[in-house]
Amino acid sequence: MRKRIMMIGLLGLCCAVGANAQNGAMAPKLAPGTMIEPAKSFDASLSAFEGQFVGLAKAMPAEKYSFAPSAAIFAASQKTDYLSPNNQGVRNFGQMVAHVAQANYFYGGRLSGLKPDVDVKAIGSLTDKDQIVAALEKSFVFVHQAIGTLTSQNAFESVRGTDTRASLAAGVIAHGFDHYGQLAEYLRMNAIIPPASEKK
């Protein structure tokens, strides 16, 4: 499981770097071997992810925030189970965005020791698009602050087991991109092109 999380983390970071390149936000050229502070490196990747995810969250119309795929919209021959382990349907669009906001607080707090100034659990009960997007944006402010605590000295300190501050910083991006992929499909099921995929 840890290997899978780390692989997803690396893929997420690669996606973030690719996003920077696509958006023309190329970093200044540095000589090979230049040491970069962990906070600066991870924060740049977080910003790239944030831009894509917040854009995606805003692209879905408010009336579609309750949308979730179901077996009914696919061919009968497709035997996909749409029930979660607790026998509830898959999360709808709004619930997924709220979940990412909550996870941002979890990862940010775990890697830095900072305490959120919001009721993180209450985010999961939001249904209004504007409130969910506001909570998401605020959660990114928190993660940026958390990643700002990383230094060359503490980045690979153990937080819990083999989880380090750096691996948790990668984890927040990997986790978010995992859900980004799901929500990009939710948009396309509603004939909406994810903003990051639109031709410029």
C-alpha cells in the first residue's frame, strides 16, 4: 500500500510539473545539481495541482454538484458495482470536492503539526457549490502554510512509521490528483471539458 501511495505521489508530482510546463509557468533555468529547498519545490507542485483542481471544481454548474455516476447510465453489459464498502453509492461531485478539502487539512496538519482553524468534519456535510469551493480554496491556503514549514533538515523526519514530512507533502498532491481524474470524468459525463484539457 505504501509503495502504491509513493508511486501515486511521484506520478502526481510529474503531472504537476507537466501542468506548469503546459501553462507556460516554466521555472527559471537552474544549473544541474542546484539545491532547492523542499518547501519551494513542493509548494510549486501544490500550486500547479491547486490551479487544475479549483478550476475543475468551478467548472461544474451548481445544479450538477449532486451528480454521481450510476449503473443506469452505462450499458447493461457493464457489470460495475457502484456501491462503496459501506453499501452507499459513490460520492457525488460536491462530496468528492469536499473530501479533497478535508484531506488537504489532514495531510497539511499531519506533515506540519499546524491545527486547522475550521471544523474539518463539517466540510463533509456541505452541499452548496459556493460554500464547497470556498472551503476548498481555504484548505489550499492551509496546505501552502503547512508545506512552508518544510526544510532540508526536517523534510525526511519520520512523522509516523516511514511517513515523513516530504512523503506527506507528496501524498496530498497524489491524493488530490487521484480524485481529479475521477471528477474530470464526472465533468465529461455532463458534456463539460475540464478547463485544463481545453485547447488554448
